[in-house]
Amino acid sequence: MTATTTSPAAETAADRTPAEEPRASRLRTAVRRPAVRKLALLAVVAAVLVPLAHAQWGSGSWPHALTVDVSEPLGKTSDWIIDNRDSHPIFLYFFGQISNAVIVCVRAVYLALLALGWTGVTAATALVAWRVAGVRVAVTTLVSLAVCGLLGMWVPTMQTLALMAVAVTVSVVIGALLGLAGGLSERMFRTLRPVLDTMQVLPAFAYLLPVVLIFGIGVPGAVLATVIYAAPPMARLTALGLRNADAGVLEAVASLGATFRQRLLSARLPLARKELLLGVNQTIMMALSMAVIASMIGGGGLGDRVYQALSTVDVGKALAAGLPIVLLAVVLDRTTAAAGERLGADPDEGGHRLLRGWPAWAGVAVITAVLALAGRFSGSLTWPDGWVFAIEDPVNQAKEWMVDHLYSGVPVVGGTADWASHYVTLILDPLRQGLQGLPWYGVLLIVAALAWAIGTWATALTATAAMAAIGVLGVWEPSMDTLCQVLAAVAVTLVLGFAIGIAAARSTRLERLLRPVLDVCQTMPQFVYLIPVVALFGVGRAPAAAAAIVYALPAVIRITTQGLRSVDPAAMESSRSLGATRGQQLRQVQLPLARPALLLAVNQGVVLVLAVVIIGGLVGSGALGYDVVFGLAQGDLATGLVAGAAIVCLGLMLDRVTQPTKRRDKKGA
């Protein structure tokens, strides 16, 4: 008889009960997951490094020994600029010439607008909109300009339009040149990407100070600050269009013996036409969003009226000046978007041939000249005073009614003052105490774990380095305060945004009703709704969070709605045929398939909330926002730039931990 031997592993497997087998299988499956393996490796590294860090630097806030004082060199730089601004050749023959050119261009455009008069400007813009975008956009343009005049904001609107015309032109030219370089050269694209990221993430307040130091208070500084903020979208989209051009078309053109210049002009740029138009569109929107901020350093126009209203908490005046900014944004957005669609359409279907035809354009010029002369002969170059309708008093009365009835004493739900108090004491304060109470290396480990779990080791390294840079700059405590405000506001934004977005995705009628509201919320300058928010919630961190939520909510709603509506109809039909309810379809089909769009909504919510929390420094949010505003007000280059750099680092970190990074190969970390 032959003895049968059984291995220990086989005996162990045989001894398992049926209930233990699935448990072991689930354990093996969990261990095989990349995220679990990454966290296990990170735990091993932490077990080695954390005791060493604790023994060397303690467990409290960021250690002083690891900070670098940059205030002295920045202070010396500021002093040198102030001392040499009126005498050094670089200011006299370079920056001074740029400043003079900007002043001449803005003044020339403004005088041309005034010379046309309100009749000529209205006719010209409406007719151009009709030629490039159609009758509907032309009517929208006509009504929008009429509203600007009826609100008594015709002259400030022309001032803003002149400044924006120059700023957008310069932004488009610079952005197109940078995008051209990045689209044609991979090395240049990699070099430009972090520069463009910094230009967009760095708060406008942070670079207003160096602009003011170099160019002084006035129109040149306002234009150049707007260019810094508005040029990156044009550069990004130009590079994207050139890099994504159809390779087959380019190869065919090259096979015909075309030179590099011919390939660029006859193939690459025409193929990137839609991206170029979208870049112009986004540049216009970004420039208009800077109108109020630019007014703080002498930009004038509508932004100056809004800023003055903020200083006196006058909601009526702020709304009267803010609405024309919204209307300009809507008109320019609709016109450029429609022009882009027609440029990309087939000529036989009403495409770009509508943009040609010199007789029609000659007719536009003649009608504009006739109406401009008629306005001049009537003695009314600006909007007639008798046609002005003042909305300040009704709006302020409505605001006072809201404050009287909503600020306190509301039955059951309580007033807005109670909401603000509960938000601060129950959410912001505990979250701030928790973040500031964590050891600095604990925060770095959490950031590394979150970034590595959804990305690669490079993602985790970038996010961790960004957080470490905040500590090195010596602003760890205020950065944790700002981070808690951002996280709390983002949480509220996502809850409301996902709920409303899901409802809008299920109801076309609700989506149509929400569209104009979302348009206004996205294009209205943040300063405009800071004023009623302050009136309802008081001064402090709560109004800053409320304004941030209002500003970020439209983007989250739009992206969520679009993502859910873009789910494959075949998958939805399959789930319905299996008897799934609407709730099951949402949880098991739509939300999983719309995951990329939902993650993008989270990312955009974070970025937009961060932008307005900083502006909240004007209404008492404190932390980094206050440091940036204080640096601008006091001319303290070190304080403003260091706080701005910390905000960039926070934005970079939050971007990395909210956007999954795909591995390039199977061996990626």
C-alpha cells in the first residue's frame, strides 16, 4: 500500500469552512489592488521616517529650522525698484515705452468709441454680431447695450470696453505665439506648461503688487495684469489645436512637397480653427473677470464703480455696474462661439461664406457711419440722461427687506446670522483645529497617500513637495486655515452641485430654467455678490465661503449634468430591460460611467472655491487671503508674494489629489 502525503497548504485549504473561503478570496483580491499595495509601501516608509522626524523636529507645526526667510531679498528688490523706477534705463527705455504704448492704444480706442457715439457703437456691434453670428445674437447685443445705457453706465462701459479691447488683443497675440511654440515643439510645451499653470493659479492680488511697483497705479498696470491672467487659455488651446491636428492631412500635405511654412498656414492652423476661436472666447471671459480687480490699480470703468460700491456696501450701485459686465460677457461669448461654429460649418450649409462678402460689410460700415453722424448732429454722443432708469434704490430696498426678514428671527430654520455662526463653530473651527493640530509630517503623509492612491508616484511627489514648500516659506499655520475654508466650502458645493446636477440631468425643463441663472452666476464679478453676502452673513469667514459656493456651484452643476447626460444610451436601455428602477440606474449605471466628469467637477469646484476664498480676505476670511490683500495695500512685496506662492502650492496640491493620473505603462507606480 502506498502512503499518501498531503502538503500543509492543502491541509489548510481542506480545513477551511465554506464561510472562510470567500473571506480569504476577498483578502487576496484586496491585496492585489494597486492602491492597497501603494498604501502598504507608504506605511513602511512612514514607519521608518516618522520617528526620525519626530525625534529631530518634534510633532507640532512646521519646524522653524526648515523654513527659509525670503522677506529680506524681496524687500531689497522692492526698495531697488522704487529707488530706480524714474532713472534706470530698463524703466525709461523698456517698461516706460510699454506703458506709453498701452496708454496710447487704450486712449485711441476710447476716443474712437466716443466719436462713434452711442448710436454708432450700438449699430456697429449689433450689425457685426448679425454678420458673424446671426439675427438672434444681434438682437441680444442690441438689448444688452440698451440696458447698459438705461442703467446709466454708458461711459464706464465704453471705458471698460476700450481697456478690454487692448488687453484681449495683446493676450490673444501673446497667447497665440506661445501656443504656436508649444504646439510645434514638445520641449517648449513641457517648459510652458508649469509657467501657464502658475499664471492661472496665482491669485491676481499677488501679482498686482509687482505690476504696480513697475508700472505704477493706472491703466498700463491694469492692462498688463489682465494680460497675465487672460493669455494662458489662448496659449493652451492654440497648442492643443496644433498638437491634435489630423496626422493624415499633415502627411498628405507634406507628401506634396509643401514647406514648413506652407504646412503651418495651409493645414495646421486651419485644422486648429475651432480651438483658436475657443481660445479667443476664453480669453475674453478671463479678461472681463479681471475688470473689478484691475480697477483696484487704476483700471477705471465698470470695475471701479463695483469696487467703490463694495467699500460702501451699496448693493444697488454694485448691481448697476455689475450687470453691464455680465452683459458684455454674454454678448462677446455668444458672438465668438457662433462665429466659431460658422467657421467650422460647410459653406453650402451657411458656413464661413457668411463671414465674407465685401458688399455686406461695406453696408455695415455705411449704416454705422450714417447712424453715428445722426447721433452727432442730434448733439448726443453719450446715452441721453432722460433715458436712464435708476435701479439703486429699489435694489437697496430689496436688500434691506432681506436683511430685516432673513438675518435673524426666521422661525424653525433660523436666520442667516445663525447659519453663519453654526457654519463657523460646527464646521470651520473643528476642521481648522484638526488640521493645525496634526503634526506637519502627518499632513504630508495624508497628502502623499491621497495623491498616490489615485495617481502615480510622480503625482504623490508633486503634491507632497507643494505642501512642503508651504512650510519652507514659513506660512504653515495660515495655509492650514485657508485649506480648512476651502475644504468646507468644497464639501457644501459638491453636495449641492451633485444634487442639482442630477436633478437637471433628469429634467430638461429644469436644465433650461437653470441655464440663465448659471450664466449670471458665472459671469457676474465675484465682488458684486460679495456685497449682499456680507449684508446677509456679516463679516468673517462665513460670507467668504458663501460667495465661494455661489461662484463654484454653476461649474459643478454644468459638468455633472453634462456627464450624466453623456452616458451611453445603450447601457441605460440595457439596465431598463433588466428591470432596474431609476434609482438603481443612477447608482449602478450613470454615476459609475460618468466618473471622469464627476472627478472633473470636483477639480473645478476646488479651483473656483480657492479663487474666491482668497478674495474673501477683503471681507474678513483672514489667513492667506488677508496676507495677499495686506501686501497689496501696504506695498509689502514679501508678504503678498509669499502668500500668493503658498496659494499656488495649495492649488497644485488640491489639483493632484482630485484628478487621477493614468499610468503610462503597466509598470507605472
